[in-house]
Amino acid sequence: MSETRKRYSSAFKFQLALEAAKEGKTINQIAGEHGVHPNQVSQWKRQLVDEGPKLFRGGNGRQERELVSQQTELFEQIGRLKMELTFRLLLTNIFLFRAPSCQLPSAASSAMGLSAAVH
């Protein structure tokens, strides 16, 4: 029969991880005192050390939300610019490769930068 997996509270994990981070005792001593496998204590310590700086970032994720918002806005702008470019390229191709019978008014061709030599 298999044993039921033990579940530890976050406060217990934090306590052991903090104790291991202080390095007053070895990880094996801490694990033995609390009946936990040493690998588990090492994992909790690593998690505490890796994620600890996030606690002191400040702003409660405000900067992250602002970055995501800015990124979304920039992707939308890229999409609009790509559509505009595609449309302008399509119009340019239509005017450059049009049938000889179609003539642009002289004001329109000069506005588009087309010379009379390009047909």
C-alpha cells in the first residue's frame, strides 16, 4: 500500500526554508528535526532565495501590468501599420501596373510621386 502524501503549510515551508537559509544548522539536521526529506528542505530554500526579491519589488506588480499594457499597445500599433503598409503597397501596385488606357489625373500622380516615365 502506498502512503498518503504529506502536505505542509506554507508557514511551515517558509520556517524551514528560512532556517536553512540562515545556515546555522545543516540541511540534514533541519530535515531530521522536522521529519522532512533533506531534498525537500533544499528545494524550499532554493525557492525562498530565488523568489525572495519579488517581495520587495514594490508596486504590487504595477510595473509588470504597465509593461504588459505597453506591449499590447505596441502590438496593436504594429498591426495597424502592417495593414496600412499592405494597403499602400496594393495601391502602388495597382497604379504601377494599370492598363495603359487608365490615366491618373496629373495631381494624383504627382502626389503619389509617380513620374510620367513610369508606366
